[in-house]
Amino acid sequence: MANVLYPKLKYINAITNAQNAVVTFTADSDFTDGEYVSFRVTKDFGMYEINQRRGRVLSHTSDTITVDIDTLSYTSFSYAALGTAGTTPPTCVPAGSGIIPDSNPSTVNLHDSYDNRRT
């Protein structure tokens, strides 16, 4: 059995221009509410302003997360550059543990970037 850290990095398919950006992935993710994530997006894909930014996951579905990063004034994200030679795919990576939103009492999320699961 191999030990694997979860969640793994995820490839980004879309990012909305919104007060709380919605990030869509190319596959399901393990990101959870309250944890922190960071972005790697080059100028080739637009929205380069989010590159290296850290945000907290406010909510999630199987293949999306909503983060507390205001992207309203950012350039639009474009997935079209993926076919261009020499481009690095845009990714979202785990960046730390956080408090689960609306938990009472406040609870740290144990299903985040520091989970080590056996497969």
C-alpha cells in the first residue's frame, strides 16, 4: 500500500470573474470547505493575477470550489491556451488547513491537505 497526501493538485478548467471566484476542475477533487488552496496560472490562460494567490475554500461540489478571492477586476480566464506548445496547465494546490465554516464549536478540518491516506 502506498501513502498518498490528499487532496492532490487539480487541473483548472475555468475560473469565474466574481466576488468569490468559482473554480471548475477537469476532474473531481478532494478539496473541502475551510481549507486553503493556492493557484498556479500563467499569462497564457488569462487571469494571471490569481497566480500564487492563496484563498480559503468557502464551498465545494465534486468538481468545483468557491474561494474567498475577488476576481471581478481580473482578466478573464481562458482554457483555450492548453493546446499551445510550451504552456503549463493551470493548477490548484493545497495550501493549508483551516477552520470549517459555520462549525460550532470551531473545528479544524482534518480532511484537508495534510491527510495521509493509505491506498
